[in-house]
Amino acid sequence: AFVVGENCIKCKYTDCVEVCPVDCFYEGPNFLVIHPDECIDCALCEPECPANAIFSEDEVPEDQQEFIELNAVLADVWDNITEKKDSLPDADEWDGVKGKLEHLER
Ligand code: SF4
Ligand code: F3S
């Protein structure tokens, strides 16, 4: 499955959800996740993310390995999102900031 990584936090551009053929994105207050059991590995979402936050499961950076489990856990409790909406207000300022996991709202 594909995995949403740390740089989505506090950005949430949502361009990714528009291209997913199986609608497997789930939305929290300031982060999105992919349901690992629903993702068909089509790879369409990866280039759509302006924050480069999406990775194939086997290409998730070493320091973001915990996001694999995080996507699985949160996809079960958050609501499905299938249409693009406005990004978070300070998305461009937060794009690329390190250590955003501490800001994850759930
Ligand atoms: Fe959806 Fe394809 Fe991205 Fe998986 S890889 S989340 S199926 S767009
Ligand atoms: Fe997040 Fe990128 Fe989608 S910032 S909401 S993974 S387009």
C-alpha cells in the first residue's frame, strides 16, 4: 500500500484524494491517511501531492517508518474523503518543516 508521511501534517493539500480510483483516503483534523487494505498500489496519488508526502510502503524513509502503522490505525477511525478541499491555512509555511508528528491532531 501507499502511505501518507509526516509532511502532510498541518498542510493537507488534498490533491491526492481526487485521483484515487478506490477512494481510500481518510481525513483527520490536520492529516490524511491511506487505508492499507483498500489501496490498490496504483501510484496515481504520489506525484499529485505538492508536499511530496506520499510514499510506496517500501520507500517510506527510515525516520518515518511509524507512519505505516499510523496510516493503518487512523484509517479505521477517521472519515472517508473523496473530494479536494482547501488546504490548511498555513499549509505553505508548514511544508517541509521537520518534526511535525508532535502536531498531529487525532
Ligand atoms: Fe489510492 Fe492509488 Fe494512492 Fe493507493 S496508490 S491511495 S489506490 S491513488
Ligand atoms: Fe496530504 Fe499531500 Fe494529500 S499534503 S492531503 S498527502 S496532497
